[in-house]
Amino acid sequence: MVSSQVKKGNAKLTLSINEKILGIYKKHCDKNGMTISKQVEIYMKEQLKK
């Protein structure tokens, strides 16, 4: 059984992203063993450091 629950301490976020860019980025993440969610989180942290 697959659970759709969010890990404790995490929140869900809905984004609108160009389908073509999202598809390309998803393939990039899959190829490199990354998740889009983690990449967005890393990006946000980097922006907050500025």
C-alpha cells in the first residue's frame, strides 16, 4: 500500500509550472536520483541565505 501522507514536519505545496519544463526537469531528477521536492527545498534555502 502506498501512502500519500506527507512526512511529519513537511507541508504540501501546489505549483504551476510549464509542462514542457516540468517534464524535462523530472527526467533530469530521475536520471540523477533526485526528487523535485528536495530540489525546490534546496533552492528555497539558498534563496533565504541571500
